[in-house]
Amino acid sequence: CSMEPTKGQITAGRKLLAFFLLQVMVSAILLTYLRSLPEADPSVPPTYTPPKEPLEGSLVKRRSSRLTILLWTWPYGIRVPIENCFEVLGIPDCQFTVDRSWYPKADAVLVHHYDVYLDAQKLPLDPRSPIQRWVWYSPEPPSKHPVPAFMDNLFNLTMSYRRDSDIYAPYGWLEMLPGPQEVTIPPKSKLVAWVVSNWKPDYVQGRVRYYEELRKHIQVDVYGRGHRPLPGNQLLPTLSHYKFYLAFENSQHEDYISEKVWRNAFHSGAVPVVLGPPRKNYESHIPPDSFIHVDDFLSPQELAAFLHALDKNATRYASYFRWRSQMKSVHYKSWGYQFCKACRALQQSPKTMYQTVPQLSK
């Protein structure tokens, strides 16, 4: 028989050779690709893909890096603007929400004291995450809104006007100027003013009792509910015409120095006559020659005589403005700004540290 291959055998052999050559080419390409890959890092699991960082200058943010803070209530039930924390404090922004469905997954819960202090049932009642932190916030003194015992051992951080709070949130503060500035005292045509809306009888409020004696010896123009009307947009322009402003607090507590000093007096250019914590406490916040304290006088009559004397002594009166050549007062009490302070504190506090406030009233 003939040993020559048939036509069908030749065709099959050619197909087999072509398939073999194709396999060799694919293997070569695959080997070249594998050699081009970087060596695997033995410390990284083979299934892990490092996340891509946003491009420099990109506005893209990784939401996973943002803290979520649940505002348990709007303060006093009033919806307030939420500010961008990067813009106001230069820190990574936080995500704020009032949607309580976020409670199980929120990093922190910020509780405004006034809205819950009368009823424990107004606090979050569902179990909380072990890593979730509760922030207690109150801008008001305890004699106005007491702190009940059911709030003990609940909160991890405190935020208030007190300097020993975990998050210090004063009504105002001083900032140094870049260099000495010339001080201009607004023209004055009137003597003493007081803006007050929370007016209670003199047997309830010490400030009303003091005023009732003071007005017997000096003219005091009183504005506010039940007194002379004063629209909000006219507050500072009106007070700027007065030499002195009665910055009388509704109660006397350590560090409780409100907008009566920071806004009403300092921003209008009037010298504050203060009634609140002791002088030493005031001097921890503002210069000793920037205010007049009622405790420095034996009686309201003696204070009135001192104010009359200052009114006639331009040089001595101007001495209460010297501090302004080097410092400026800042009154910033927007709710959004305070929320951002909580955001910053939560970002900076170690997540491994755990604490609670055993007796919040103290």
C-alpha cells in the first residue's frame, strides 16, 4: 500500500500546526504582560485593591472619611443654617443631619440641653453603638435650665461657655491684631443704655434690683420688651451713641459672659458696666481696663457718681479703649459655627478613649 499522506491528513496536520503556533503566541503575550506587572506586596491581601485618591485640587471627597453628626433636635425647635466646617474652621467637613433614621450609624449625637432637659423620654431611647459619642451642648446657665440627674453617665463630651468644657463654646473672644492700630471712639451724645427682654421682678433677678437703685442716681435708657422698642438692625447703631452699656447677666455663673459684653457693648463701642461673675473671672476673658464691674463699688449710688465723673473726663474715659489698639473682639454665636466646633473636637479626640460625665450638673 502507498505510504504517502492523503489529502485529508495534510489538511488536518496544517490545522494542528496552526493551533500550536497560536498557543505559543498567546503564551508569549501573556508572559510578557505578567512580567510587566509590579511585584506583589506580601503584606497586602491578594484580593485587596487600594482605593484611588482624588486628584490634587479635586472637589471630590470620600464620604467614608467624613464624620456623621446627628443633631437630635434643632435648637429651640428652630431650623438653623448649617455651615461648611472647612470654610469656617479650616477642618475636614462633617456631615450633619437631623434625620433620626441615621441614629444607628451616626458617629456622634449632639443634644441641645434645652430641648430635652424636662423629660428623659426626649433623649434617644434605642441602644447606641459602642463607638458612638454623645455631645451635650448648652449655651445657657444652669439656673435658667437646670441639669437633671437622668443626664448623668450618658454623655461623652460637654460643650458650653465654661472653659472646662470638653468643647469650649464661648459667646465671644479676643484676637490679636497684626500690628498697633489707631483707635477711634464713636461720637457720644448719651450716657447709659440697657437692652433687656428677660425682665423679672427685682426679688427674682438681682440685676433688676440693682437697676432700680441705680436709676435713682443716673439716667438709664432701657430698651426691649416692655420698654423702648429697638429693632434688631438698629441695635448697634443706637447703642453706639451711649458712653456706657449695662451688660447685666440674667444670672451669675463662672465664665458666663454673654453677647451683652461681646456684641452689645464691644461691637457698638460702648464701655460695658458688668454684673455677673466676679471681676477675676471677667479678667480671664477680657482686659481689666476694658470694663467697669459693679462689685468695685459699695453701692449703685457710688457707681453712678463714678460714671458721671468719667463722663466729664475725656482722657480717663478714653483709657477704656486702649486695648483696642492691639486686639479686636469677635462675637460669633451662629449655631452652625458651634456645630463645627463639635465636629473638630470629635475629629481630634482619640476614638480609643472612652469617657462619660458622671455628674453633669457639676
